[in-house]
Amino acid sequence: MVAPILPLTLSAAIVKRQGRRLIGPVDCTIEAAGTTIVMGPNGSGKTTLLRLMHGLERAREGRVAWAVDEPATRAHQAYVFQTPIMMRRSVVECIAYPLLTHGTGRREARARAEEWAARVGLGDALGRMATVLSGGEKQKLALARALIRRPQVLFLDEPCANLDGRATREIESILAEARADGVRIVMSTHDMGQARRLADDVLFLLNGRIHEAAMAWPFFAEPATPEARAFLKGDIVE
Amino acid sequence: MNDILAGLVEAGRLVVTLDPDLIEITLRSLQVTVTATVIAAAIGLPFGAWLAVNRFRHRRATIAVMNALMGLPPVVVGLIVYILLSRSGPFGVFGLLFTPAAMIIAQVIIITPLIASISHQAIRDLWAEYHDLLISLNTTKRQRIHALLWDGRRALLTAALAGFGRAIGEVGAIMIVGGNIDHATRVLTTAIALETGKGNFALALALGFVLIALAILVNFLIHGLSRTESESRW
């Protein structure tokens, strides 16, 4: 039985780069279930917040604390980047890679990778080079690679940016399955419709701070702040 | 012009008649150069990858020195290896001077910085691309280097081939440490130098053409075996 790594708590966390504050101070808690959607205008710090939670950025001040020790959490989280990073390998090798690096045997890793490739609709592309896939296929591969180790938490940075409606629907369907399997999802998006479809709760970011944190339904129906209201209306918020 | 034509004709004759001397020095050239390339690649490729992945004090200075060593003068390398391997030198006891082993040592010293530097450049670009993914997947440093070496293998093959190209055309160092001894340490380049010295230009040119053909052949062979140009592989 794997110990639950959630909740994740950020306390007055600040990320700086070359002396410039990118986000913070940020305070929030990611509880054990559901889908959190991170929203906000460009440059509000959505990506940095996700990277901070995942450990790709370090908090210069404040704290990022999991329910268990930080090193033990790394094996139970996964991250899907906005622009999928494709290794120069075949589809099946790419999906199997996270298993191979964590001690799974080659044969079992391949079998599970084939299973996941089929689940995300890449069953016919097993031997193709990952680098030549279409944008939607690359994102599906990235999702399969992220989910193959059954993470407790999955971070996604605008996974459907630049994808058409059909690819977006397919990605959302995979995310719905993952959520049903108990994967905690934290995802940033610019797509208001997608946010409404997927969110259980929302973090609205502005100028590197969490401007509003609320459950999805009240947030979309009646945002508490004028900035969030303007953002949802499609106005330019700075 | 006549000398070049005569050289081409002579090269053709040597190859067609499978001239025993030509076969012998060609095989020795290959033996020395391939061995040196394999050893230098075994050192230079992981070192280049390690340099790309690790941050440490004096890293920039290390890279600058490594790049500078790409231009090591072979004659100086030959002289230093000669002193080290000579009877009065610290490694004289091994009796390696004027043997193919001494030639391999000199070539390894000359081409390792070249292979390491080119592989470092290639791996550095790949590392910039893979960095977030490999960190996110919680890989160990060893696994990162392995992934970079494996996925960058085609660029690294180019690095190794550059090393091979420099080694097979090298003459200064191996002349000093090998001595150009007939049936012992004579290779294509030292034979060319010898024949040129004797004024035997046609034979020297013939050997030169064989050397060029050999370098091209090995490159084609390795690219063919690794299927670098096959669909979607670059």
C-alpha cells in the first residue's frame, strides 16, 4: 500500500529568478481528490506555480510541503508539459521509459506500454518515432507516459493548447478516466469551456499571486473578485 | 598532373593486385586507428555527456581547456608520449615504444578531446531539450547520462567519426612513437611520408588515394550499419 502524498501545502511560497519575483507569496492546499484548474491571463504565473508544486522550481522563500517527505513524493507525481518533450525513440519505448527507470523489467514495461498506447489511441503507432507524431498524438503519448506509473498527482500545463476540438476531446476523455481511477489532477488552461467541463475547484492567478481560490461552480457562476469576473467575461485583465 | 594520374593508376594497380605490403599497412592503419577511436570514444563520449549534465566549480574552464585541446599539435603529443615511453621514461619498463600500442596511445590523446568536445556540444543541446522531462521522471544522474548518450547516438557517431578521421590521417605523432618500422609500425600515413621523402610520388599518391578511399568507406559502412539515413531516424 503506497502512502498518500497529498495534501500538498504551499505556505507563502515565492519563486524568484535572477532576483525577479515570478510568483508569490502563494498559499494554497491541494487536497486528495478532484481536479483543480489553474486559470489566469498570460504571465500570471500558471506554469511557474505548477512547476513549483511538481518540484521543477524551488521556492526561494516559504514552503512547499507534501504529506510525506519530498523525495518520496517524486515517484508518485507526473507532469505533462505544454509542448510535449519527445525522446528520440519509438512510441512504445517512450511510454515504457518511466517504468524502465524505476526497475520494471523490459518485457513487462513493454507490455504495459503497449496497453497504455492502445488506451490513448496510439496502438497502431507503436513502432513510429515519437518525434514525427502530430501535436495531438504527442500529447496523448505524453499523457500515457505520465500515467503509466499510476501517479497519485498529475500536473498538466495547458495540455490542449494548439490542439483541435477532436484532439482536445480525446485528451479530456483520458483525463476523465484518470480522474475516475483516483488520479488527482492539477491543470492550467486558457480554455474557459474546458475549465468548466473539468474543474472541481479553481485557482485564479493574477500577477503571480492566487487572486481567487474557489470551488468551480460558484467561481464560474459568481466570481468573488472584479478581476475574475472580467477574465471570465473575456475582458483583458492585467 | 601526370604525377596525380600516375598515382591513380598505381593506386588501382595496388588494389587490384592485392599488393601484400599495401594490405599489411592498410590493416595496421585500421587496427591502430579503430582501436584508438574505440578507446577515445569510451572516454570522450561519457565525459562529454557528464560535462553537459553536471554543474560544478570550474566547469567553464574545464570546457575551455577541453576545446583548446582539440587543437593539440600531434608532434608535441608524439614527443611527450615518446619521452614517457622511452627506456628512461616513467613507463619505459613496459617496452611500448615503437609498437602499435604506442601509436594507439598517442592517437587516443590526440582525438579524445575532439570526441569529448563534439559530444559535449551535441549532448548539451539534447540535455536542454530533455532536462525538464528527465528531472520530472525522477531519473538518477546515471540514467540521465545513459538516456542522453542513447538518444544522441547519431550525433555521437559523428563525433566518433570525426575522431576516426583525425586519427587515420595523423602522421606526426605516430611517426615519432612508432618509428615507421617496416612490417612493424608502418601505416598508410607514415608510408606516404616515407615515399614522398624518397621522391616516389606516384606510390605516395597511390597510398594517399587508398587512405582517402578507406576513410570514406569506413564512414559509409558505419552510417550504413547504424541506418542513420533511414526514415524518421535523424
